[in-house]
Amino acid sequence: MRSRVVTVLLLVLALILPSTAAYARVAVPADDLVARLTAIPGLRIVSQSEPTGYRFFVLAYRQPVDHRHPGRGSYEQRLTLLHRAEDAPVVLATGGYGLAATPSPSRTEPTRLLDANQVSVEHRFFTPSRPSPADWDDLTIWQEASDEHRIVQALKTIYPTKWIQTGASKGGMTSVYHRRFYPGDVDGVVAYVAPNDVLNDLDGTYDRFFDTVADAECRHALDAVQRETLKRRDRLVPLLEAEGYSFTRTLGTADRSFELTVLDTVWTFWQYQTVADCAAVPPVTATDQEIYDWIEGVVGWSFYTDGGLEPYWPYYYQAATQLGWPSLRFEHLRGVTRYPGLYSAVSTLPRELRAPHQPLPMIDVDLWVRTQSSQMLFIYGENDPWSAERFTPSRRDSQLFVAPGANHGANISRLAPADAATATATLRRWAGVPTTMDTLRLPDLPFDDMLPTRG
């Protein structure tokens, strides 16, 4: 009985004496990571979970709509945090598009190779990370880089370790642009299959790619079925119209949507498929339904519709105004197309979002990467059309590797063994971890290659 009284008295003393160590243990059982996150001005925790070995947060961070004029309004940008340890490196994953509607924990290749924490950022203007009302003039590569800069500076208060940025496709481009404008934010960049369309009208490199990729038999089969499909438009367009899609906001008619889908068939084939899939290319003698179904599997007839395009308007707006887009000759399709200039980013936008192209941003970035950049690793796929126009890294601790036979999913693991070893060692050196480290035996998470459905 006496021992119980003593215990109670000790607990009371612990509560009324804030200078004691017992106060910290008993009266303040707060989660330190949560407390540090919520202490960052403008940062809000949307949800959290604890996959085995990690902690996962969905966050919202208030950003200026226009970083040059912060007083002109703000919006909340979504991001996620996969936390392993405060002393582990951090991988900043910029996908270039939106996050999933309900984000779930996953790890990019650099995160796996470094056993790192990971911060994944939703690009501005992809919903719900869109100002309201939205002034689309604020959707530029510099504004997004400034979003990422503020995120890095805020989270470095918790993670004062090495930071590596990564992204694939448009996300790879996004990582390059961030490095261009804020070169001190991260300690290295791994950019996967990042296109570099310096001069938008000079796209002969893409045509040469389609003249030489893989073997001639496969190239000829693809060209032939593409031409045959357009010759059958009078029978195939009604199949598309019967699907019940809407075209009024962007392309205008089912016929224009049909032609753009067919024009994109060969590009998309090489973007996502491999030489092994050449055997499935239908011959010109195939039935209408066989050809229609094959294109459905390669491109998807629903993509170039109002419902398919609207989620990607931020990408196409950026392509039209700054990033550029592939301009192909389509010489083998002369006489069977109807709409000159249809194969462009502008065609996929509603009229109110169509704006002039600005060539200077890409020229500036290309020159900076060639001459002043450092600690940049570029990975491309040999058979990926987006990899045809590449960045040229400087000689300042930067490298470029090409994965043999790979498509738009090229990564370090698909490189030749010697190149993969060199790239991995370089990445680990930048991150300040042993170049020969074995990854920790933590429960694995899904692999996030950061590639969107399109682009």
C-alpha cells in the first residue's frame, strides 16, 4: 500500500515539475516527426500510415501562385513523404504530372539503391494542385522549380542530409529544370528518359529514329498498318463514334480524333512495347475489327477524347508554350491524312489555353546543362522515341547512359552491367553512402518508375 502511495506521489511530482526528465516522458508523448512537420509554416498533414519499416505521409504545402509576386494568392500543392530515418538521404521524386488520387507508398529506383527517404511532388496545375481561379501564365518551368525549391528548403529543417532528385520523362525534365534554376538544392540528379527539344521546329532526329529503330521488317509492318488504317477511315470512324466519346472541347470531331490516334500509333508502340511485340502487328489484310482492336491495345481510342485529354492539359500547355513537342514528317502517310499540323500539342488543348511557343527557355536550359551543370546522370532507352533528342551533360561529374533495347521504361537496372555498376556507384557517392553498400533488408514497397500513362 505504501509503495502505491509513493508511486502516485512521484507521478504527481513529475507532472508539476516541468524541468524534470519525467515531464518529457509522461506529459509530452508527442510524435516528434509529426510535430516537426506541422511546425513548418504552410505544411499540412492530410493523412499518415505506417507500412512496415517506414512512415508514409500525404502532405499539402501552401505555395505562392506566382513566386515573383507572393502576395497575389496561393494554392496547396500535394506531396508525399516516405520516411525511413532522419539521417538517411532524401530522394526528391518529381513525376512531372499529378499524384494518384489516393497516393500510396512506393519507392523509385534511386530510393531503393540508397535506402533513402522519399519526397514525391505533384506538379502545379495538375488537380488538385491547381490555383482557383487558375492563371495559366503561371504554369512555367521556373514557377514549378520554385515550388520544389521551397519544399526542399522547408524539409531540410528535418532532413539536413544529402538530397538526390529524380524523375522520368516529363518528371526527368522537371528535375533538370529545378537543377538549372536552383543548383544548390540537391547533391545530384538522376534524370530518366528526359526529352530535350531545344528547337521545336528542328525535329529531324525523331524522323531518323523511326527510319532506323530495331529491324526493317518491323518498321515496314508498322508503317503499312498505319497507312492501311487511315485508308479505312470511312469504316473505322463509325466504330469510334459508337463508343460514345465526346470531342467538342479539344479535337472537335471523331474524325480528327481518329486521325491523331492513328498518327500516334507507331510512336506509342516504340514508347511502351518492344521488338518482341512486332510479331503482333496486324498485316494489311487484317479485318477492320482486328486493326481497330490492335490500335486500342497500343494507343487506346479513348485517349484523344475530351475525357482522355483533360487530365493532361497542364502537360500539353507546357509543351505548347515552352517544352516543345515532336514534329514528324509522316512521309509514308501522304495522300491519306486530312489535317495538316494535327500532330501537335496545340491540337489537344481547348482554345482558351492555346498560347504562343516561347523558344528561349529550352535554349537556355540546354546551354546550361552542356556547359555549367554538375552531378547529373542521364539514362535513356535505345528504342525509346522520347530518347532520340537527349540532353548532353557537361564534363563536371556528369554522365549519360543508354539501356540496350529498352523503351521509355529505361532505368539503371536495364543498363549493361558495367554501366549499371558505374551509375550506381556514382549515385551512392553523391548521396554520401558507401558505394558497395547492400540495401537494407527492409520490407519492400512497390516500384515507382514515375512514368505516366502518356508522355
